[in-house]
Amino acid sequence: MNRKIIGFACTFAILTAAIASAASMPSMSSNASQMASLHALAGTWSCTVTFTSAGKSVTANESETFAPFGMGWMHGTATISRGGHQVSRQDSYWGYNARHGHWVVITIDSSSNYQVETSSSASLNGSSWMVAYPGRAHATSTLHLTGGKYTISSGWTSPRSGKMMSSSEVCSK
């Protein structure tokens, strides 16, 4: 009986601390400059994506739409097609945490793959990103956003083959 009471007391203390900690955190929208950068993504984009591995390249088309989502987030939906056939669909959530000075992108695709990327760059334009989860990808990327155009250059080690891979994405409104 004492074990149950002690276990309940510990669980209650942990939950109370977690709730208090979350309540004291500032909202994701507390930095106006970063939020303005995120809002520059709003709208529909047409993209060309080139994937390269072992000297061979494959090109795909991507259609993306970004819209505000809650306080301080942007939600993106993307459809990737190749040869006129849909290859993948993705949802992404972009945000900035002013308290920690980090950008975050959470991506989930139609094959149940997901990843979390972060950047501590001061600006979205020119930001350098790394995959935080899953860590086995060892991926980095750079994003440039100017006017009605953005580009993302990425490089990573394939968890399946161990080979270096890269991609280049060029998008315009």
C-alpha cells in the first residue's frame, strides 16, 4: 500500500512540475521578425527537387501550400510527383521558439516517415538545419528565402545504404 501512495505522489509531483514548466514557457510567436519570416512562406509554391546519389540524379515536382496554424506556426502540405504520378504527400509544421532561439520543422509523410529538423540561425533566410530526430540520418540543409523564391540544399547519409545523398529544391510562387 505504501508503494502505491509513494508512486502516486511521485507521479503527481512530476506532472505538476511539467505543467508548471509548460505554463511558464513563452509562446512560439513571441518574436515578430521570425514570425514575419515564417509568414513569407504563406501561399502556394511550385518546386523542382533533384535527388542525387552515387552520381545519378532523379528529378521530381512538388506542389506546396503553407498557411498559418495556431499561434506562431505554419502548416505546409506538399505533394511530390514524378512522371505525372504522385510519389508522396507530406505535412510539415514550421515554428520558432524565441526562448530557446531555435527554428523547428516537423515533417510527416504518407509512408509514415517522420523527422524533426532544427536550426539555431538568427534568420530563416540563410538558415542552416540539422536533423534532430531520427538522428541516424546525419543530415544537414541550408534554406534561402528571398521574395517569391526559396531554395533548400541538403546532404545526408542514407541509413539503408550508408551512401552520401543530396537534394536541391527550388521553389517559386
